[in-house]
Amino acid sequence: MLLELKRIYVPPGQRVLLQDVTWQELETIIEELGEHRAARIAYDQGILEIMAPLPEHEDNKEIISDLVKALLEELDIEFRCLGSTTFKNEFMAQGIEPDQCFYIKNEAAIRGKKRIDLTVDPPPDLALEIDITSRTHPDIYQALKVPELWRFEKGTLKINVLQDGNYVESKSSLSFPDLPLIELIPQYLEQSKILGRNATLKAFRSWIREYLSK
């Protein structure tokens, strides 16, 4: 399997599917791929997907992540951002690497931990999937009980929240219930492409402060 893996080249924006991958093979593959890589993985009942994001995907991911961080800071909410950490549960035979994720409500429960084990630790409160092409795995996030999944595609933000074990699309966020983020996030993302990152974040922070002062 490792020999085959080393021969695999995944062009940006493309994916490779491997079938009948055991849990032990998955663990070995993740270790072989290493932590500092562009490719993302998703594992569901023996099927492993490896995908390489496009450069513009990374740009959008970084700006949206920065907007969420700015929002949490302005609201004075403790959080932990774990990027594309591999979240997996052997009992469920499922694993996923989000484009970005945040511990917010459950930040204190995993504070200082170097490794997250979903058999004992809570899942992240918020996961982000950016510029989805063929790679979309809400079922895995749902099985891992991630309370909130944001899916940004073609300029549109869709918020999915967990209700009775299933995702339902929502107009508001569980983590930020009073903010019109479906409109705000795409708006400031587009603004960043004209004004630049720093100017956009400064404007976004100003908007939040004005909103909170009402």
C-alpha cells in the first residue's frame, strides 16, 4: 500500500479514491503522508479519498478563517483553531480532515491537548469546507457529531447544524446565532480581493463593534 501511495500524484483540484482500505492501513497512510501537506483525506467505511485543493481554495480558506477568528476575538470568546487536524473514530470507521475547524463551546475540554481522540474527546464545534468540488462529506461530519458545518461553494455560504443526529440547513449559526453570516462572510471575502486582507479584517472588526454597540 505504501509503495502504491508513493506513486500517486494528485493534481490540484483532483481526487483519488482507494477502496477496501483497512483502519490499520489508514493509520499508516496518514503517518506516511505527514502533517505538513496540502492534500486532505476523508475515510468512510473502507473508502479513502485523497484530494489536493486548488490555490484559490487555500486563499478563500485563509480569509474565511481569519474572519471567524476576528469575530471570536471581538466577541471575547476563547477558541482553539486546529486547522486540518485529522478527526477519526475507529469504532465508526470514519475520519475526515476539514479545511478548517474551531473548538469554541468545547475549547476548555481540549485545551492544551496535543492529540484529539474522538472516542473520548468532543468533536470541534465548527468545521469549514471551502470551495467544494467533488469532495463533500457531510455524512462523516454528521456521524462524528460535529455540531455545525459551514460549506462555502461558488460564493455562497451554507450553514448546516446538527438536529437529532442529522444536518439541517440553517439561516443562522449555532456559534454566532445573532449575526447575518450567510451574507457577511461572502461579502467580506469578495471585499478582500479588492481591498486586501488587512483592510478587510479592519473593516469587518469595525462592523462587529458597531453591531455589538447597538
